[in-house]
Amino acid sequence: MYTRVNLKDYCSLLCSKIYRLEASELLLNGTSILFDDFKILVSSVKDVELFDVDITYNDGKPIMLEDILESIPHIEKFEFHFKADFTFVPSAKKMDQLKNLDYFYLENIPEVFNVDDLTTFIKNHKNTKIWLSFADEISDGYKARLDALIDIIIESRVFDHYIHYDGQDQDKHDVLWKRYFRKD
């Protein structure tokens, strides 16, 4: 016999029992979690992978991506796969303080993500390996802004930065791909 458990309640119950968590990695997949509980789980981690995860405040309001990242004080590696019906607000305005970040991966990025914020983030993280893959449903205008960002990356000759979206110019894609997967 199986008992169905509300995952948000389960995470809260689990987190209420934790005195100190000394983990270096956290992987959450297909769950919902309150932001206060999430902060307990990431207090010592350096590597975070989130797949199809809903993180909300106690009142149910959506959370900003920058708040998630700021809550992980020792972050070096961050992977986030946006759900098709994402529930938090993506923003990258205050992400410049992530000085220890070695690897940054976002998948299925929605169009509401500000390209200017991404441009600033990428310019300030030249030594961070960055992978950005956008949702299939982005508009032509948004693709044009991404193309401008891609041109900046190509012209700057920075390696380890990859951007992908459906319908992307193949030559530009190939340049980014070769630079990202280069063998020194």
C-alpha cells in the first residue's frame, strides 16, 4: 500500500528536522518547495541542479532567479531547467556578485527573461562556463535580441559561452559550439 504525500509539506517537514546540513551538492527534480526550506538545503552546497522545480515564498508568490542564486552563498555550479509553466519570475539583474560561479546552465528559458540582463551577466562572467538554451516559443523580436548578444560573444572571442534557440543562424551556432567544446 502506498501513501501519497504532498511534496511541499514533506520538504517542510524534513527541513524542520535539520539542524545543520553539510552537503556539497543538491539535486531537486519535479518537486515544489518553499523558499525558506530551499535556503536550509543550500546553506553549504556548491553545486545545485534544479529540474522542473517550483520554488515559492510561504504566501505562494513567485520567486526571482536572482534570489535563488543569492541564497546559495558558496555556489560554483548552477543548473536550472525551466518548467513549461514556470512559476517564478526570471531576472538576472543582481547576479553580478556570483564571483565563485564556474558553471551556469539554463534550459528552456522563457522569453520573459531580460536579454539586457543576460548580456551584462555574460560580460561580467567571462571565466564562467555558460550554457543558455531558450524555449521553442520565443518571438522573432526576441531572437533578434539574442542574435545581438551572440554577435557580442563571437566578437569578444570569449570561449565557454553557448547560446541556443530554435531557428538560430547555423554559422553562429557552429562558432559558439566549437568554442564551447574546444579541446585545449
